Amino acid sequence: MLAACHKSLLKSKTPKTFERDSKSLGFFCRYLKVMNQVKKVVIVGGGTAGWMSAALLKKVIGPVIDIELVESEQIGTVGVGEATIPPIQNVNAVLGINEAEFLKETQGTIKLAIKFENWRTQGESYYHTFGAAGKSFAFCHFHHFWRRANMLGEPYSFWEYDLNYLCAEAGKFAKINAKDPILDLDYAYHFDASLYGQYLRKLSEKMGVVRTEGLIDKVKQDETSGFITALKLKDGREITGDLFIDCSGFKGLLTQQTLGTGYDDWSHLLPCDRALAVPSERFENTLPYTRSIAHKAGWQWRIPLQHRNGNGLVYCSRYYSDDEAADLLLSNLESKATGDPSLIHFRTGRRRKQWNKNVVAVGLASGFLEPLESTSIHLIQTAIVRLIHLFPHHGIYQSNIKEYNKLSKLEFEQIRDFLVLHYHVNERQDSQFWKDMQQLEIPDSLQQKIQLFRESGALLRDQNDLFSESSWLQVMMGQGITPKDYHPIAEQPSEAALKDMLASIRKVKLDPIAKLPTHDAFLQQYCAKPNNSK
């Protein structure tokens, strides 16, 4: 019809007929615009990715769109991601989630940091905390002052000036309501991912999201545009939509199997390709941090929950067989396994287009970066927030798709480089895996960042980088990269004044520790609060 109107317009011979045909074409274009309005979103797959997508979209965009989520109880979810980073608090805040209720419903605990064990060399450990050591200075970060003092014989490690580290080591936590930002105590959560998905489902359905149980038999596409128009279920039902969100996991039912989007494989940089996960009995004392324990060809996670521990081993199949990996994991649990290990195959990388035609891939359907820094759930969060910012109204425009994909690619690459850093700068000589990781041909951007820090102590955060200067600093120093120099501003205080300043900062950081409850005491008291308590 549009083509016919356009042809009629071109054939108009008089101003009058041209005006008439112009009005017809204009009316049809306005009509077409309304017809293309994105009124219904269909989400394929549940779990954390599906239900977080549903909850955020419904909460923020509200009655403007209808949302239907299709999932089948016959298809399980991976459900491994049990550790998060602080921005998840923003999601919970937007959704109006009561924190005490949330921790109770998901068997959640507090996460202050990740403790990396055996990563630099066997027997050594360091923390990557959510805090920042020392205090903030203009133009010159605290670590420059610490490095000068360190060269003068300062006895305390950099982490001794980090409140998160001090609380993690003491096994303590409480919310510190202090006006001084030096006492900020940033935290995230550990939780049962399957329980979190169920919790988000309850919230979503309460807001009006429709859940449809069923297996998808066929995906229908428009013959001209290739856009997906409907999902046909095995029982014959058809579910139509304007925008589809693919949360179908590694298989990528819509984005890959239907649209053939393609995949950027990063296994040459991050060669681990398998994971084993198994639950075990909880420990008597619940640590307020994740443990990441390096082994000869990978690493083991240990995540404390209220009702159990989450455990897993990420490894490279070129160096470990599946049986060897299972034996290694089960022999290093430190508490009795409460199930059998489940095996997960993966390829590190990302879909070449996270948004392709009218499909947006979220969660494992969009790509996979191993859970070394607990970014899996965060990538779900940012994918949906990015979609909300660029959400189509009267039609899906290429400019929105292009911007979404540009930002997604940058985010994945920045996180990838941060993960590569952990592996590449190790000093282990006990296995071929770690020796091979030292020989990686890393991206130029990462090489420059390492060299800059090693020579001058300078750290400049890339635009939109998820990880702060403090994060890069802790991993670099923890992995053995000590700056040769420091910023000249750190020369300004006298030696005596510098030592007094550091002593004063350390005292301020240490003062709250004795007054804080243990992590378990905090959880017991906090989760016992009525649901209307914040």
C-alpha cells in the first residue's frame, strides 16, 4: 500500500492532484507509524534474566506496554550466579524491594569483597573489595601517598586502610550511618539464584506481567523484514509480539537459532570452557565475602548463603578432564556436598549483535564471561536498563539498535579485559596452564593500562568502565604489580606529616570494627524485622 501511494504521488500531474496524493501518503505514514508502535514485549525464558527483564520493564515503562513471559518448567535454568556487585541495589530500589524481606526470601548474605587465593603464587592471597582504601584526594589518588610511605618503610599493607577489608577479615557487618565518606561501606549480596528468580516472578506477576507455560515449537518471521512476529507453542497456541527479549540461555533460540546473529569467540583470551557446580552444607560462621581459589587449571568459587554454600570449579578442558575436575572440586568443599555436581559447557564471548532486528538478547543468550568478578547478573541489569533508555516507541529504528550494540560491545570488552588481567599477570610456575596465561597476547588497551601503572602508578578509568580505579588497583597490586613511582603531589607533606596522615586514616577506619556485630548476628537480627522495615 505504501508503494502504491508513493507511485501515485510520483505520477501526479497537477498541483491539486499532488496535494491530494501527498495528504494520502502522509495519512498512511501516520497510520503505519501507529501500527508499528511497540505495544507488546514477549520474553522467552524465565530465570533471573527473564524475570529481572520483566520486572524492570513493567515497573519503569508500566501500562504503556504489555509483557508476556514464556517459559517451561521442563527446561531448567543454569542458576549458578549467586554472587553480585553493588549496583544490584539500584535494581532492588527501583523495584521497591524491601532489603530484609529480600535477604530472607533468597537466603541471602552480605558480600563485601572477593578474596583471591593462590592467584599470584600458591599460598598468597589478596582482596578485591567494594570499598576504596584511604580517602579521596583531588588530582592524586590515595595509593600514591601510600606508595611513598611504603618506600619509606610504612609497615601496613594498602588494604589496612580499606574498611571493607577490615570488616571482611573480622567477619563483621552492619550499616554504618556516617556522614564522613571515609566510612562508606559498599556491599552487594550472595543469594540463591533460583530463589531470586522466583522472588522476581512474584513481583512481576503482581505488576501485571503474564506468564505462559509452554514449549516453543516454531518461531514465525515476517517474510520481508525478517522480524519475528510470533511464537508457536507445541500445543498450537500462538503468542504475538512487537519486541522480543531472548532469555533462552546459551542456545539463543531467537538471536542465534532463528536470526543467526553470530558470536565473537574470546576463548583465546579466556580459555576456561567448563564449570562444575555443587551445593554443600553451610559453615558455622558465614563469611561476608566470596572466595576465589586458584587451582592448576582454573579456579574454585565458594559462596556462603544462609542455608548452604554454593561451590563451583571453572576450568579449561585442555588441562583437566571432567572427572579430574569433579574429583578436585569435591575434595576441596570443606563441608558435605548436598547434591551431585552439574556440568556446564560454555564459550567465552558475546553475540555480535545484542539487539538484532526486533530481538534483544539478555543474559546467557547475549554472551558469557566467566563469573570471576560476579558480573553475570550485572550484565542482565545493564542490558535491560540500556533497553529502557533506548526503548522504541513508534517503530524500531536502526539508530537505537546501533547505539545499543555499540554500548553493549564496549561493556563486554571492558569486563573481558579486567578478567584477563587476573590471569595474565600471575607469577605461578607450578602448572602449564598458568605459564600459558602469562604468554597471552593481550589487547593493546590492557597492555597500556598495566604498563602505565607499573611505571608511574597512574590509573585512569575508561569512560563507562564498570570497574573503578580502586578495583583495577587492588587486582594489579594483588597480582604483584607494584608501581615504580608515585605522583609528585604525594611529595608535598613532610615525611612526619605523611606518617601522621596515614595513622589518622587508619584509626578512623579501625574505630567502627569493635562495635560492629558479626555477619551472622546482623543477618539474624535484620531478617527477623517485619516486612515494612527498611
